[in-house]
Amino acid sequence: MASVAELLRVELLAQKLDPHQDMAALMLGQIAWETDHGRKCDNHNVGNVSANELAAVDYFRPLWFAEGQTDPRLAALHAAMLSHQAPRAFRAYPGFVEGVAGYVRAAKQLGVIAAARTGDAETLANVIRLQGYTPGAPASLGRTLEQLRNDYLGREYFASLPKDHGGAPPNPGQVYY
């Protein structure tokens, strides 16, 4: 996770997203949660970003894509996929640099960046669930993201970033989910 943390820090700065420590650590928490702490990170897709297979992008099929699943969990995901509740394809990237950049672009588009900027793990969890990033995310996701953030801050993965957002505070009337 330390290597991905550095790639994430660099990408957030490159995209001029004014990152702060809490924001970056929460986003790394989402990456860790999405990929089982990097153990299930296929094709350098650090955020498990889904793909539209009709678009001109590289993608791979999930395990549940094939008909006739015998594993109950994969059979349930296959059924969810057929009813458009689970992805049919995921983005494939040539390397982790591109995978982190793809995650940040998707995170920006789906409101994850704005939610992480608040520093509130529960706000981020709600956006992940309600904006379509991971609709089936469990109710415990906020607590998980909070624990992961605290772990990453304790490891000082983002010590070179400011502690707080340097720009104007978030609009209190803005809805993130």
C-alpha cells in the first residue's frame, strides 16, 4: 500500500486536486477496501474501476461473467450482473501509474474526490454506495475507511501533504450523496 500511496499522492497533485492528508488517506482506504489490501488487484486496476466493454478501452471480465457458476457467491454476482447490479467488465491498465490515474479520474467523476475532501469517512462511504461506485458496499464501510485512514496517517504515508484542505471550506449546503 505504501507504493500505491505514493502514486496516489503524485496523481492527486498532478491533477491539481489540492489534496490533504485525510483526503488522500481516505482514498487509499477505498483502494485497500476495493482490492483486499492489494491482494485482488487485477490488471493494475487499483480501484476496481468498471468498464463499458463497448468503449475503446482495455478491460477484463470478472470471474462471475461466465454462465453456469457453481460457487454461490459467484452465481449471485452473475445474477446481479444480468440485472445490471454488478459490473460486466473492469478496466485493465498497463501499469500501476495508469491504474492510479484511472482511479483518480473515476473518483473525480463519481464524487469520491469531493467526499474525501471533507475528511469524513461516513460521507465518503455514502458517496461510494449511492453514486454508483460500489452500490452494494456494506453499512460498515464508513468505519472501515476510518480505521484504514487512521492506519495510513499513523504510517505517515501522506506526511508531505498539508494536514487540512488549503482552499475554501466545502459549501455547507452541498450534497455529496
